[in-house]
Amino acid sequence: MHEIETMKNSTTIPIEMDEGVFLNQIKAREFGEELSGAYCFAEPYPHIVIDNFLPTQLANEILLNFPINRNINSEYEYNHAGIQEHKRQIFPNNTNAFCRNIFGFFNSASFLQFLEGLTTIDGIISDSYFNGGGFHEISRGGKLGVHADFRINEQLHLSRRINVLIYLNDNWQDEWGGQLEIWDKDMKNKVHSISPIFNRCVIFNTDANSYHGHPDPLNCPPDITRKSIALYYYTASKAIYEEVPANTTMYVSRPKENTLTKRNALKLRLQNYAKDLLPPILFRKLRNLKKKFK
């Protein structure tokens, strides 16, 4: 059993992730499901804080490979006075092979199964383009105003559902600031203040009023920055079924195909048309009758 400490509806799980958990989809989902109650009922919106999230050696290697070259192509600097200052984003495709493999892992089926088990959101999709994601770094004096994130990925036409933040700040001191603030939905009270310590993971729902940020300027030494991994996950809209039938594979036969092939191809197409045209309850009954009399 994982030791779970609950304080003011915020949950910290002081457990180091087993290296084998995310290599197996079933284990990954089970691990997420163990924590789903704490996640879903957290206030002011679903979230969780998991300490020692990655195996220590892996977290250390990620930090060692954190890109420090400020001349990387396609790197973004964010400076909006009073709102977002001294923030640098590095896309995974502009990092070395080790880091690209790590981000590939965060997009893997096993990691998605962990997130589905944790959040109870089905059909989670990763973003291969890492829109807004990747490595984030904020230097002295930098800040990120309290905000609710964008919820539509316009490039992929997907709904953003989950934020995952993994902090990479070794020996971070509280007096340096940089705590992730979580505010209530009316922006009247700061509910939680989460220090960005090394190998701490924060996961939360991306909703219209999931307000968060670190709005006070960092007071860290000039040679130290606030480092993190940011990952965003999505779901597709069910409205797609109004435009495209949910058919299975549609087989066709060539002009000179043998009779058996033609017959089976036609049968499979008719089944698809029946699924599209008949009410679901009637289609299920017909399918069950067919199985019964086979």
C-alpha cells in the first residue's frame, strides 16, 4: 500500500515510482486507480501531488540532460510584463536523444493508462507536437501569473483535459519563491502553495477555472533557475460521430474476385451499414441473436 498523507484536501504521495510500473499498461493503470479517489475529490479542483515520482536515477539523468544552450532553434522566450516574465520553453525535438526518448515515454500507452486510471477520464490522447509543453525554465525575477490554461488544441482539434508538471529543482529553497499556487474557482482564496522541489509531480484537470500559477518574482540566485517538465493531454470530441460513421474496416472485392470473397466482403459492409443506420439497442439485439444461432 502507498502511504497517503492528506492535508487540507491536498494529497502528497511520498513514494518513489517503481521502474516497472510504467513498462506495463495494466500495472500503470492500477497504480493510477489506487490514487484516483485522492485525485478526483481534491479541492478546489481535481489534482494530486506525487513526490519522488520518477526513479531517482532517472530523474537525476533528466536534470543532467536539461538543455542549457540558449541558442537552440525554435526555443521560445515568454515576456509579458507583470504576467509572464523570464520564461524559456524548449521543445523535445530540440533536445538530445536521451531527452527525446523520455518525452516519448510520457506519450506512451502505459503513461496514458496511468493518467486514465488516476483521473477516470477515458480516451486520453498525448500531443506529439508538445504544443506549449516540453522543458520549461524560469530565471531570477521571473513569474507566471495565475491563470486557467487554453482548452482547445486548434492544430489537432482536441480538448485539453490534463496538465502534468514534473519539477527538476535540486535543493530548492522556499525563500526563493516559485511555489505553484492553486486558487479557488472564484479567485478569492489561495487554497494550496506547492514548492517546486526535485522530482515532485503535480497533475490536475484543465478546466475553465483551474486557476494556478507562481505570480511572485523568483528570488533565486542568478545562477539558479526554476526547471520543470510540462506535459498536456487531450481527448477527442464525440461530435466526430455526427460527421463520420463509426464503421469498422470496409472490405471490397476486386472485379474478378471469387464468389466467397465477394460474399464475405458484402456481408461485412452490410454489418457496417446496419450499425450506422439502426438504433444501438436494436443493433445489439440483432448481433446477440446472430451469436446465439451460430
